[in-house]
Amino acid sequence: MIEVGATGFFLCPRNSWIPGTVEQWDGKIAAIRPVDQNLYGRETVKVQESSFFSAKDEIMHEDVDDLLNLTVLHDSTLINCLRRRYLNNVIYTNIGAIAVALNPFKFDIPAYTDDKMVLYLAEGDIIEKNLPHSWAVAHNTYFELRNDNCNQCVLVSGESGAGKTEASKIVMKYLAAISCKEGGDIQKEAGRVVGSKINLTSPPLECFGNAKTVRNDNSSRFGKFMRVKFDKDGFLVGAHIVKYLLEKSRIVTAAENERCYHSLYLVCRGNHAEKFGTENDKEFRILTSGNCLHNKEFDTTAEFDEVCKSMVAVGISEAECESMWAVVASVLHLGNVSFVDDGEGSLVNSKSEFSLATAAALLQVEGESLRREFTKTQLFVAGQQIVKLLKPTLALDAKEALMKALYDAQFQWLVDKCNAILDVDVDGNWIGLLDIFGFEMFETNSFEQLCINLANESLQNHYNTYIFERDLEECRSEGIDMSMVAFPDNAPCIHMVSGKGGIFALLDEECSLGKGTDDSFLEKLSVAHQGNPFFQRKILQKSSFTVIHYAGDVTYEVSGFLDKNRDTIKDAFKLIVSQSTNALVSQLLDPSSEAKKMTVATFFKIQLKELMDVLNSTNPHWIRCIKPHPAKKPLMWHGPNVMSQLSSSGVLGTVKIRKAGFPVRLKVGDFLAKFNVLGKSVEEIFATGSLGSAMGQKGSVRVFLKSEAYNKLEHLNKQALRKHTQTVQSFARGVYEMSVIRQIQRLQNGALYERLRVVALRLLALQDVESNARQGVEDGLLRQLREHYQSFEGRSKEIIRIIRQKQLEKQKEDYERRQREEALRLERERIAAQRREAAERRRREEHERMAELQKLHSQVDAASATKAANDLREAEKVRREMEQFILAKSQQFLRERTKKREDDKAKAESVKSRRLLLESTRSRTLEAIAERTEHLQRKGEALKATREFESQQQREEQKLKMTIRRNEAAMKLREEEERREVYYSTQAAIGDARFQFLQELKAQVQRDNCVRHHIQHIEKYEEAIDVDIARSVIPTRTETGEKDVEEIRRLQTRLERRSTEASNRLSSRTETTRVATPRAHMSVDITSSLISRTGVSTSDARKHRDPHLPPPIDRNLLNRLSGSTNQIIATYGTAALPTRPSYSVPWKR
């Protein structure tokens, strides 16, 4: 039951469990508003009762160093405490034996800097004063090693990017520091040297064993167990490393936005790149498979040099270091080798010859031997050696198997080299440091994820057993009966994967069969484990199955399971590599091993069993690393992601174990103080709540409760408090009424009047106080009611407005609907009337037709009798002729059938002999056809590839043609713009020249004292010229054509005629003129003006004219003036005429 106003945590899909307050509750759904609205928003969330966990304020604000000390242990209280601590830069929190480490994605938190390590080193055998830390785990582990004289182990786990490697380094650094805390100078120096060597092994191992994933830029793709060894006095003396399950698929390819191993990229950045032919990383298919060539770590020349220095420091010579990089470079070049089909076999692609030769040279082996083993294989059948040709796909598998074997063997050689300098034989104990891959659940999961998750299932089972035993010990020490408690057990899931008849066993069985496939393995798996609660295969899962793990349901794709489990490499490759002239390369693959090769699953099971045996023989400690947000930035929190990691890391498993027992544990004194309303003793309180031993028990120090029992007692406690409050209020009212009665009695006694008056005054004072208090309460209630009323009134007005609006909309819809129905009714009536008229018309036409038919029948009946007699006689004659014809034909048919039977008998004998011959020929033909069909199929595949290449070439040619067309169009546009600019500048120059000529002509006439008549004629002439020029404005593009050209020519002729007349009149009426011919004067002035204004001479203009058009007319001044448009048309064509210019004619007044 949820109460309005209650506080607690509710499950939000975007933020997981967050604190909130209940605002509404209808019995099924609760409306809850988040408490921190700045962080989670102001929206009210509706959830069901099962998604709400009620909690008081003190529980919602609890902050403890150990989550098991929370008053109420629940997923919501757990994640709330972690979130509050993380946002306050407290990244470490314990939960029982586990240290939860939240990755802060920064290294400058004051409480966790290296200078604070001395505070932990100064404590005793157990950390009591300082906060939880990886240092605290290492501190407690070391002193348990010393005090108990037994081996210890620290298990570091978490998803990629959670900080496992950094946590391991922190633990290792602290162990090196604390082991030398009390030794002499020599011992401290020796411990420091060993710790330095251990730290120096990290760069090479990370370079060759780490890669960039979508979750982490430096993700470890192998498991590592390091035994940190101490002598009998507790001083650090050495270490030994064991690797588990290197991810081999990442050697040859990478997923989208991921990279292969760092070393494959660093070999392209180092100083050996030119020597190895790896300068350009974009040329290698392996590196470009994930479309991610660069990374924040292990991606520069400086980092290459740092790795080389670390390798030399751990005992690897410079020659060996160069050989290791040569092997890495050879893997890159082998990745570029491809194969083409060659009939029944395959050939190395001619484009890959350089890559094959370079890889062989780097490995210092024979290139022809590699070529032969890539494309052929040798089989021994009945003691005879048979050479089998390999198809391109099989050749590719053989090549990738060699690449994987070389890289994996080199990585194992690197681990052995590190052990050679770190490992020592010493009488003492050790601390195991396990840095292993966390639980993985991707969109597509394969064989590697199954192995990783099996390891995590085994570690979780080990953890469950250990925590279960510790919880039992704690409860037994308190005298609690735990016989009815059942803890979670995932042993059946482990047995289903790795046990007898399990997934790995069936996989090995299928690999041992010559014809085993992934699909047949899946079918056997489905039959063997049908009904197993930890196995599922849905109907739609055609190539996958699902395993119910402790951390979630994971679906695995079986494609490639058999190949990854076999992981076979040809013995011939081992022999070729062993014959290398390079000392390091010749050690990588041993051809002398005659023992039967184990499958990957079997080898991993053996390794895992050995690891679990080691862990079971030690005292374990756990560090669970959590990534708070996928963005990998400081102070960012993603609740669902954190909850998923807490589940997969086993933290929530601890809560489940506690919940299976008694998660609520209160001290007896605190329990009685909290629930003293229900009883005076624990037993009495249990009896009030009807709690049996399965729901709660009393220990010697604490009270153990189930969550359900605790919630029930909380509810009963509220009810009891409410009941007792009512009792107290009733008693107070009774006391008050009795005092009133006594006062009345005292009033009746006259002698006591004075005393009564004093009492009355006191009562009045009390009443005033009471009325003032009541008035204050009433004012507060009235104010609250007024606020609620105003809020209700506002909401009511809004609801009324919405209702009225909806009513108006409904009335409008009803009116429109009635209008449509009325129109539909009228239309139906019109159609019905039309149909009635058509039916009436058809009835009349039918009646008239029937009358005509009756008339025709009467005419036909008379003629039919005579015709029937004639037809009967004719039919009799035809029957007799047919009988005679049939008789003749029957006789002829009998004769022909007899002859045909004789011929068929002879043919049957010849056919029988030919059939025997055909059957013998057919068998030979079918064999030839089968061979021919196979050959045609191969040719078809080649033809298909050729056609695809041709189609690609055609698409590229089309793209090139389109580019050329676009360029040509752009050039045409630029030419047109240039023509327009020339035309506009020419027109402006001509206009200026015309205006200047007329002004000079007028001035000349005035200077020569011409009569007024002459000036009037010039003005008229000027106006005529202006009119003609205004009419000869260049037409728009849409008006160009032959008619426009003719109009311009007419205007030119008219202008020329008027100019001639004007010049004649001027020459006859003036005695002195500067120029005898106005045309010549105009020609000279205009030409000089054009040259000065535009910078374009007549010779330059002639260079740009079209050779197919006649030359422009250049006879005199007026031809130049009025013929400028014709010149442009003649030079550039009519298409060069621009639209009408927007500027006004400058010479027009």
C-alpha cells in the first residue's frame, strides 16, 4: 500500500532507482516526482507498486563505507549510496568482502593521490581509520599473508574500460611499498628493483595484448594471473605471470570503430617502418578493417620507443626486439595476401606477390614454400601421399591460421621472457593478482564470449560459496538458525557448459567428426539440453542459442564455433617456420610435438580448473571495477549501466545472498528504541507482528529481519502511534471537561467568588492563548485552502475552457455531418429518380421490341413449313452419301493398319538395339556433362566478378562524363558573362561618345555665330537622334530573333539618312566648319573615345568575331555608332544579346 506524500525510490528506465515523492495513488499506479529535479527533471513519472520502494529520509540520505551496513539492503539503497559518494568524489566503497571501485576518469582527486599512501602504510594489520581503497585491499591482503602464513589472492574484474588494469597496478605498487616498509636499505632497494621490473612488464604486455574497443581505448584482450612472491620475512622477491585466452580473431580483423592489437599499428609508427615496408598504414587490410586507424594510446613514435625500452629492460635483446617487430610486420603483409580461383584449386593473386615476398623475407623463410602450403595440402590415404588443391576460401583459412599461430606464439614467448627475469624459487608465500576479462554481453556473441562468461560463472560460484560461508558464520555466532535459508547456486549452469555432455563436450565431439558443422552442433545441443532451465533456443533462433547466466541471458551465434575451437595449423607451416634463419622465429612453432592437439575448449577448461584450484587454496579478496558512464568523463552517472555492471560483477549477488538470509540487521537497543510502541521486548514485538523464525530472529547482539518483516513492523508501528495519540487526546479532553465542571461548582459558592474571579481571569487568559493559537492554525488552514482553491479554480477554468472548446468542435462536426448527410440524401434522391426514369424507358423499349418479334414470328412460321420438307429430303440424300464414303474409308484403314503393324514390328527390333547403344553412350555423356558443368560454374563465378568490375568501371566513367559536362557548362556560363560585360561596356562607351559629339557640334555652331535657325535644326536633330537611340535599346533575350535584327538595321538606315541631311544643311548654312564631313569627324572622335574608355581597339574586336559571319561595316562614323549592335550580333551571334539593361541612357536629357 502506497501513501500519498510518502518518500522512497522508484525505478526509472532512464536513471534506474532514483529518490522521489508520491503525489498521487489510485490503487494501481503511483505518480511520483523526483526529489532532485535539477538532476532528473521536473516530469512526474507513473510507476506500478512493484517499481516503488518506500524509504524514510534517514534511509535515503545514508552514507556508509560498507554497503552491508545500510539499514535496509535493497538495490535502490545500494545504488543511491554509490551515486551520492561518487558525485562527492568518493570512488571506493566496500560491500562485505568486495571493494567497489568507480572509475573517476581523472587522477587529481586529493584523497587518492600518492602522497596519501603513507597514511595507509602507517596503520596496523587492518585498515580502520582510512577510507576504503585498493590500497586497503592490498594492505589487508599482505598482513593476512604474514599473520596466517597462507597464500592470498586479489581478484580484479569489471567490464572493458572500468579500470581493471589501473587497479592492478595500484595494488602492485602498494605491495612493493609495504613489503619494504620495515626492511633494511639493501632489502628495500631489492624490493624496489623487483617492483620496477614488474611495472616494466606492463607496456610490452599491453602493447601486444591490448586493443581499442568501443568501450575502452586500451582494453586487455587476455586474462592475466600474476603470482607476486614474498620470502619468509615478507619481502618482495619476484613474480610469475600466466596468460589466459588471447583473443585471436583480433589478430586478423576488427569490428567497426575498433582496432586490432596496438603492436600492429605501432610497427607502422616506429623507426623500423621503412625497413619493414610498413610506412603507410592505410595499405594494410588488417588495420583498416575497423575504420579506426588512430587511438589515444599506443599510437605514436614516442610510445613505440617507450615499449622498446621496456622490452630491453625486461631482458629482451635489441636483436630479439627487432625480430618481434619483424613478426608483427609479417602478419600485416600476410593479411594483404589474397587468392584467386584456378580451376579446382587457387593461386596467389598477382597483386599480392609483393606482400607474400615481403612476409617471407621478414620471417626469413622460403616464399615458394609458403605459396605451396597456402594453395595445396597433403593427405595420407592408405599409406599413400595425396596432394589436394585448396579453394580460395580454404587457402584464406590456412593463411589466417598461420597469422594467428605466429602472433599467439610470440605473445607466449614474450610472457615467458618476462617470467625469466621476474620468477625466482623461494621459500615463502605469494599473493595472486588476477586481472581477467569481465562478463561480456554484446549484440553478437561468439565462442570467445562463451569462454569468458564461463570463467566469470566459475568465479561467481567461488564468490557465492565464500560469502555464503561468511554469512553463515556471522549468523551462527549470533545464534541464528539458518537451516531454512537457501542461497543462490549457479553450479548447474557451469556443469551445462563445461561438464560431461555439456556444450564444450558436444563441441569437441562435433570437431572430431570429419563432416561436423556448426548447424549439426546446434541441433545436437538443442536435443541434449532441451528442458534445462539454463538453456533456451527459441523458434526464431535458427543459428543461435541462449544461456541463462547469473548476470543475464546471453545469446550466442554458433557460426564459426567449430573453426575457433579447432584452431588448427598445418604441420607443414610449423616445419617451414622452424627452418627460419631468424633465431626467434624458428622457436615460435615447434614441429616436433607429436602429442594429440587439444581443442581450445578443452585447453581452456584445463586452465580454468587449474586456476580455480589455485583460488580455492587461497584466501580471496575482491575488487570490482565499475564504469559510471559510457562517455568516460568525470562526474557523469548512468544508472542503468551501473546496475548492469553491479549485476555482472557479483555485487548484487551479495545482496541476493543477504536477502536470502536476513538483510535487515539492527542492534537490539536500536530495535527496541524504534519499535517500543509494539512491545517491551524483542519477543513481544515479534508476537505483535506475528513474525515467525523464518521472518526474524534475535541474536546475541543484533536483531535479524527479512525486508518484508521490517516493512510490516514499520506499518504496525505507525498504526500503534496513531492509536496511542488518539488515546492521549481523549484523556486530555476529559480532563478539560472535568475542570470546567469544577469551575461551575465553584461559581455557585458565593464565599469563593473572589477566588473564582481569579480562576476565571486565568481561564480567560488561557482562552485567549488558545484562541490565538486556534486563530493561527485556522489562518494557516484558510491560507492553504485558499491556495488549493485558487489552484483548483485555475485548473477548473482550464478544464471548462477545454470542455467548451471540445463542445464547439463537436457542434461544428455535427453541423458539418448533417450538411453532408443532407447533401448525400439529395444526391441519393436524384440518382433514384434517374434510375426510375431509365427503368420506365427500358420498359417501353421492351414492349415495342416484343411487338416486333411477334410480327416476325408470324411471318417466319409460314415459310418454315415449306423449308422443312426440302431440308428433310436433302438430309436423306446426304446420309446415303456419307454411308458409302465411310464404308470405303473403313476398308482402306484396315489395309493400312495391317501394313503398319508389320512395319512397327521391324522398327521395334531396330529401336531395341539402338536403345542399348544409347544407354551405354548416356552414362559416358553424363560424366562429361558433370565435368563440363563444374567447369562452367567456375567460369561463371569469374565472369560474374568480371561483370561486376566492368559495371564499376562504367559507373566511374559515367561519373567522369558528368564531371566533364558540369565543367563545360560552367565554362559556357563564364564565357556568356564575359560577353555581357564586353557588350555593356561597349554600349556605355558608345553612348558617352555620341553625347560628347553632339555637345561639341552645338558648341562649334554657337562659336561660329550660327543663326538661331541653325541651332533649332541641331536641337531637332539631337532630339531625333535621342528618339532613335531610345528605340534602339537592346531587346531582351526573349525578344531577339530575325525581326529584331531587321528593326535594328532599319533604325540604322534611318539614323544614317538623317545624319546626312543634317550635315548637308550645316555645310550649306555655315561658312566655316572645322570638319567638312561630320561623319569623318564623328568616326575619329568615336573611335578615339572607345579606345580611351574601354581599352579595346578595332583590331582586338576583330580577333573575337565569328569567322562564319560577314565582317562588320566600318565605313563611317554613323555606321560605327548605329551599327555597334550589328557588330556584336556578327561577332557573338544573337545569343549574346543580354536582357534589357537596368541603367538609364546617360546622354538622354
